[in-house]
Amino acid sequence: MQVTAFEGVIENGQIRLNTNVDLPEKMKVYVIIPGYESDKKTIHIYSPRLAHPEQAADFTKEVVEGLTNAGI
């Protein structure tokens, strides 16, 4: 994949490139913003962890096959 970089600015919520380049409609582009820090905090949702991993055996499942028609 060939990569070409163009510098630009945001005006009225749209990106305006500093050079006069004609990009085709629907072309996939990537925007890299140097030195930008979002005001929004990143939220992390962590998976639950056992306080004592040695107790993991207490949580094993036992599969019991039932009757197919439940006795009806």
C-alpha cells in the first residue's frame, strides 16, 4: 500500500488541504492529528477477575443431559 501525506486545516468542520489536489469521491483516507488531546476521557471496562485464581475450580460447569420431551 502506497501512502502519500498532505497537510491541511479544518474549516467549518471540513478538512481543507493546503495543496490543490483532486481526490476521487469515496476514496478511503486516514487523518493523523499531531499534538491533539481530546477533552473526553477514555472509559475502560475491565473483565472481572478472580481475587484468588486458585479458586477457579469452584466455578467449573457440569452438563446434565435432560429428556428430549421433558416427560410430556
